[in-house]
Amino acid sequence: MGDLITMDDLSNEEIIQILDDANILLPVARGEIYLPLLEGKVLGNLFFENSTRTRMSFETAMKRLGGEVLNLSSIGSSVAKGETLYDTMQMVDGYSDIAVIRHPNQGAAQYSADAVDIPILNAGDGAGNHPTQTMLDLFTIRESHGSLEGLNVMMVGDLRYGRTTHSLSHALVRFGAKLTLVSPKSLKMPSEIVSDLKNHGGEINETEDMASSIDSADVIYMTRIQKERFPDEEEYTKVAGIYKLNANDIEGAKSDMIVMHPLPRVNELHASVDSTKHAKYFQQAFNGVPTRMALLCRGLGVKVPRKVK
Ligand code: NCD
């Protein structure tokens, strides 16, 4: 019921509702108000892959709403002894009320959701989807541009393995965005995703050239080349460092253009961008807290009040 596996699980109306809830929860996310909406509830935070922001922001979100968090990682658990995902999920079903899962295998979040009764939130399944990241990305875009409608969005980097762009492109197209997909040929957005975007009415331009679209962009969404997903090191070396955005590159950009990045960055986003008015990626990372608060409330069927004091 309350699962979130791909952006198909949310209608446009639900997306807007969750973003509105997240906006109301901002003072709670900042720690200015304590609002124990989720008191007595337990979140299972299951990370079978590395994470800094996703894991910590879910944990903060739960705690600032009065809930408790159980953490499980592949290191230090029976996963290392060979326990199956199915069996692990049976335990989580008994120990928590909702679970967040990140896993290296595409499809693992859906598999987990099918294995248990509690709601499952997909925090990244291999090169598949990352819908909770998309929700905080949409929150950040709406915060800066006032709306999600009809924006020019450039996505740059590893569009093949980058799950954040898979989920975000789908959502943006549903709000009428024009997408410029910038990647080397070997890391193009998978063709079935591009077809899906076009079927949803998306205007899609695929190119290898980053420079020529910068000046017309409302959003530049940079991504890391996903080294861990390459079948061999040599293929990675060929494309590593292929795009590098620095402050000079965005001098001619629209004044309200925002630069986003799900982070971590490696070398595709130079620190010189940090001090420009366009840099939104640290704010974006913080926005994971209110957005994930709203998603936890949705998953647990808890209504967010229209106003917090
Ligand atoms: C992203 C991920 O895990 O897909 N990170 C995140 O959740 N903020 C992006 C990445 O690892 O490059």
C-alpha cells in the first residue's frame, strides 16, 4: 500500500501533496520545532550499499518526528553469512513498521516489497530507480523555480547507470519538462527509458555536448560516473572525468538557473561552482530531511497537519 518503488507509484497530485507536506515540515526538519508525529514507530534502515545522505537523512527525518530507527548494513549483519534477502526481510517485517532499502541489484526493492507486509521505500536499487531522491530533487526545483511545470532541464554524466536520473527524468516529463540528456555514447540513457519519456510526451534531446545547452537551462543536474556499476575498469577509465563543470562554464547561464547534484561528486562538479548563486546541491541534500519526513508519514498513513506552530 504505502510502498514507493518507482515514480509510477505516485500520481502527479500525490507528488504535489508530498512536496506541500514537506514544506510544512521544514521547521521540524531544521530542528526548530519538535513534532512527534511518528512516536512509537520504528523505521528499518537497510543499506546493502554505501550511503551518506540517504541513510542519514532518513534517520534524522524519523528521529525529528519522534520515531526510532534500526540500522542494518551488509557489514556486521548475517547478510555477510549468506542470509538471503527474503529471510532478512522476514526479520525486518517483524522488527519495524516501515523499511527503507538500498541494494546493488535492480529489482531488489520490489522483491522486498513483495516479501513483506510493511511499506517499503526504495532508496536505490542498482542501476534502477531512486524515487525518494527524485522527491527531494523535485522539492529543490520547486523551491527555486516556484513550480515544476515546463522547465528546461539538462542531465549530465552517467545516464546509463545513474538511477537518480532514471527516476527524475520520468517525473519531470510528467510535469512537461524539456530534457537535454548529455552523456558519452557508452553512457546514454537506456533506450527503454527514453521511449517511456517520449510516450509521456517528453521533448528529449540527446547529445554528447554539455556546453551548448547551458545558457538555456533552468536546471543543470550533474551526476557522478557510477564506477561501481562498470563491468570492467578499463571501460570506466575511458569515460572518467569526461564532463567537468566549473564556474566559468556557467557565466552566461540564466540568472535563476540552478546547479544540482545528488552527490557524492568526484570531479564532474568543480568546487568553484560552490560560491556561485547557482549552486543548490548542499541545500538539495538538506531537503532530503523534510521530503523524507513527508514520505515516512505517507508510508505509515500519518496525516501531516496543514500548519505546524
Ligand atoms: C546517488 C545514488 O546513490 O544513486 N546518491 C544519493 O543517493 N545521493 C548518486 C550517486 O551515488 O552517484
